[in-house]
Amino acid sequence: MVVASQSLEELCINSVRFLAIDAVEKANSGHPGLPMGAAPMCFVLWDQFLRFNPKNPDWVNRDRFVLSAGHGSMLQYALLYLTGYDSVTIEDIQQFRQWGSRTPGHPENFETKGVEVTTGPLGQGICNAVGLAMAEAHLAAKFNRPDCTLIDHYTYALMGDGCNMEGVSGEACSLAGHLGLGKLIALYDDNHISIDGDTTVSFTEDVGMRYRAYGWHVIEVPNGDTDLGAIAQAITEAKSVTDKPTLIKIRTTIGYGSPNRSGTAGIHGAALGAAEIAATRENLGWSHEPFVVPADALAHWRKAIDRGAEAESTWEQIWQIYKDKYPAEAVEFDRQINYRLPEGWEKCLPTYTPEDKPVATRKTSEITLNAIAEAVPELIGGSADLTHSNLTYLKCSTDFQKGTYAGRNLRFGVREHAMGAICNGIALHNTGLIPFDATFLVFADYMRAAIRLSALSQCQVIHVLTHDSVALGEDGPTHQPVETIPSLRAIPGLLVFRPADGNETSGAYKVAIERRKESSVMAMSRQNLPQLAGSSIEAVAKGAYIAIDCGCDTPDLILLATGSEVSLCVDAAKELGDKKVRVVSMPCRELFEEQDEAYRSSILPKGVKRLVVEAASSFGWGKYIGDEGDMISVDCFGASAPGGTIMKEFGFTVENVVAKAKKLMA
């Protein structure tokens, strides 16, 4: 059917569709189907409800929009361009998916202003949105006053069938329902199509019923293709429900407007081609050249600039009143949202001497976390139902629960994957909050996608992962991480710490708190470890340092270790007292690699044999072992037995280290 004329609303909606069509066609790569089908709901949301300022994308009280179905990225780029963001020009759209462009294949928060979180792996975005909503609730509870509301924005997420199929979304949305996050609204693009075809081949559950069981309010819009009024009414209703999150299930047609491919998997992830584009232009009455937006439509979209400026100006007036009425709170709010740590906060970090009793680093982690929590009130986090094993409860605060959002202890339940993704969202709220999560190190495998995205998104999340080796003992191989630490070290941009004692624990947290655009892993021991004579908070920042020296620049052997094995090497060096043996502790390999060549050579001089000792896989240690070195490692799965027995059986004894050392020096 040829459309003879179009209303202004239709022009605005079709502007989104054809920017997506043209960009994907020019790139010969991308996903046009979702933008074509979801354009109406996004027009209603961005035109009537979403509160944002295109000329200040970082305005603190803006509504957050998350495109959880990140493959439809051209939808978001079109919206950013049309509403007047400087970060996306028509030239950027023409360079969709090209080298160096600001319109990459999936939305990246560090590439494009206006993109709140990095999405792509399905399900991650809705989990990030839960984190964003939790951050809003926490800040509102902490800073708002009865006569002055400083924080009161919404989080909107657009999710698809794939997001709802991914288990991680179920974890996060279950928690969101429990917490009653009333300012979280998810728009479900229910188009019944995935890559394999119609979702009837694999996904026939009642999604609305599932979300009702989670504790969500659910609204259904039967016709999301043309019934703009119903979409607006649904969002209005969702905003009126304040005690639970809302899922708006909007039935759409993927690739709406394409005469031959709409409603099929064929339009999900491929360019339409010249013939089908021509047919779609005729079908939707679109006579404009590629990348051309009608003046009337662009003028209407650009009204967002004035609306945004007015909204921020109104908020600035509230902010001024707040500063006058609550000066102390205002100073704290300004400090936090501008990422300024409290002055002198690092003085809270505990220090230790060899006279202090041996304790597990999970315990020194608990002591350090609680000390930091007193000094740094933006620290917030919790464990995946292992609080009393991970030792992560903040004693100075209460639980974050429905109605008590000011609490800083997050109860994630047994939901590791969602926990990591939610913490990414909290960090990417970009209001200075420093989230941490916690579980056993081996269960990093359950949250690896979220940890990877922590690093990729350049967001500050501290992953506290305890029970870091086979020394955890009787729980056996399923709970004993072997390959986990090496695999985490393989993630670019992730700082992996394995502290040897209390001072190194404090040093690790100091770096993790101060590096505002990096995520960190804290691998902590279950077993008690002595406090070392040569350790210090400052030494950790270098990544590796000399724990025991032999008084010369060129020792006969270097014992290189991490974590619990450092003290083992210290004891072995004492047994080798007649030899020139240096012990090097390497709490963070990534930090060591950042140091200049002079420092690295001073710690690990070339031509000196090395024995590496770590109770994990040997993978990744080759460059440090060298051609003539050796390693004591665990290159198989563990066993069920007392931790001490396991360590002995795998060769982590003073006697074995001494024997290996003597053999290397022979």
C-alpha cells in the first residue's frame, strides 16, 4: 500500500527507520529490523516522556535510556542525531560500523556521548538498567529531603525476545521485582523473531506471567506498529506505579514497512538491498534521498534541545535551593558526583607488621572494606549469598531493600551473573558510586561476561573473589579455581590482584579505589597467611616488588610468587640462606607491566633464573619463567581433602620449593 501523505508523527518515525535502513545499507552490515519495528515506541518515549538534555548528556538527573537489544544500535544513533546530540552527526551515521567512527556496531558508552552503557551481549543491558535504577534509588534516599527533591529520574530499557531468553535477565529482573524498583520501566519489543526464525521454535512461555511472578507490573500493547496513543498511555500508567518495576509488552512487526521481508528473520541482521529499499520507500511514502531527514521532522525532533535545557534549568534552581538549605549535604553530593574522593581517605587503610597474627586475606579484605566504607561513603556492594564466607558486609550501614534504599549492603542472592552486570550499571550511573560484588573465585565463570564488560566499559567495579586456590580444601574440584586467575588476567584492562598479606590487601584496595575507570579483581585466600616483613601498601602500586633481597643486583635465583605462595617462598629462601636468592611478590601483573623498563629490570633482571610459584595453572607465566626457569603450579583439577593436604600433594611446601631451587641453581 502506497501512503499518499504522512502526518508529522509518521514523518518523525519514518526518519528513524530510514536512517537505519540507509546506514546499514551503506555499511552492508547491521540490523535494520529492530529500528524499523521499534521506531514508534521510541518516538513516543523520547518525544513525550524521556527527560534529557542533548547539549549536556551528563546532566546528573537525566532519565537513563538503555538499548538492551544492542544489535539495533542504529535506532539509538538515529535518536541521538535527531534530538540534537553533538556526539552523533549525519556524517557519523554515514560512517556506521566503520573504523574510528562514533557509531560502532553495538552501543559503546566510552565511544558515544548519550550512550549510557555498553550493550551487545543480550540480556546485559536490562541488568545494567536494574543497576542504574538501584543507583537512582540509593542516591534519592541518601540526598533527597522532604522539601527538596534532588534525584528523581527514571530508567528505561528497550529489550527484545533475545534479552528475555538469556538467563541473566531473569536473575536481574527477579531481584528488581523483590526490591520494588518503581522507576524502572522496560519496553519489551515483542516481535516474535530471533535469528533462527519465529520464536515459536524455541520460546513460547508467557513472558508477562513470568514478570508478574517476579513482582513486576505488566502492561500489554497489542499494536505497537501504529497505536501511538496506547504506547503513551502504557508509559503513563507505568510511571504511576511507584512500588514495582513495569514491563510494557509491545507487540511489533520487525522490519515494519518492508513489503517482502517485514515480520521475518531475513530482516533481522542484514541490509535490505537496493530493490527492497525502493519497495519500502514506496510502501511508506518516503521520497527522500538517503540520509535526508525532512525539515519538518527534524525541527520537531530538535525541540528536545529546548525541552532539555528547560528541564536542566529547573533542576538547577532546585539544586541552588538545596545548596542553601542543606550546605553540608550539597558539598558531599557535589564531591561524589564529580568523582572526588574524600580528602585523606587513604589514611583509613590498615597496616600490619610481622608481629601481627596470621589471617586469611579474605579477612584482611573484610577489615579493609569496612575501613574504606567509613571513609568513602560512595562504596556500596554485596555478595551472591556468600556474605559470611566472602566477609563483605559493611558494618557501618544497613541493607539496601525495598523502602530502605539508603543502605549500602546489597543482597544479590545466588545470582552471580546478574550481580556483576548490575554492578556495572551502578558504576555507569556516573554519579561516583563505587560498587563491589563478591563470590568464590571459581564462580567468576558464572559472571565472566559481566566482568569482561566491566573492563570493556571502563567502569569501576571491584570484584571480590575469595577462596582463591586448591587450598580451600574439602569442597573439592568444583569449588577449587585452577585456570580462573590466568583466564581473568587475559581480559584486557582488568586489574587482577592476589595479595600475599594484609599490607598488600590494603594496597590493592587503594589502587582499586583510585583507578576510577578500571575494574579490579581481588583474589583472596581462605587459609591464614603471615604478615610479611617486606610488604607495604605503596609497593602494590608497582605490581611487583622485592619482598626479600639477597644484597646484590644479580642473584643466583629469583623466587617469584603471588598471594599465599609468597610466604612459602620467603620460608624457602631462609632455607637457602647460603645462596643468593631473591623473593619477588607480584600482587598484580597488570600494574607491573605498566612500569618502565628500568623498574621491571631492577626487579626481574635478565639472565637470572626464576622459579615461579602459584597455586594455579601455569598458563600465562611463560614470559616470566624464561627458557631456563621452572614453575610449581596446578595444571590439573584439584581434589577433595583438607587444604593443607592438597597443597602438600601438589608440591606447595618449603621442601619442594627448596629442591626445585637447588636443581635450577645446580
